[in-house]
Amino acid sequence: MLGKVENYDPKKGYGFIRGDDGKKYFVPYCNVNTASGSLSAGYTVEFNTGEGNRAFNVRYL
């Protein structure tokens, strides 16, 4: 699925992504698959969904 990073706080270790389905997904640092291990607001990402509203294997396009 594709989405945009709404916000991400590296100090807290989590953030939220708005999926292209209109839903909001929670993403903890352990599910971020980027070189920096962090995300930046406004960037488009690709991710998998899991139980509830969690995003997994989040990566930049």
C-alpha cells in the first residue's frame, strides 16, 4: 500500500501514515525499513498493513 507520512517523532520512536485508502496507520520505529531508521513528514512511503492499524515494512519510494 502507498501512503504519506503525517508525522514521525524519532525521540518517541513512532509516527503515523495516512494510507491511500484514507485510513491512519501507526508505525513504530522497529517497522521502519530505511537507512536512517526514521521517517520525515510529507514523504510518500510504501508499507504493509497488519493487525489493527499498524504499518509494517515501511520504506520510501
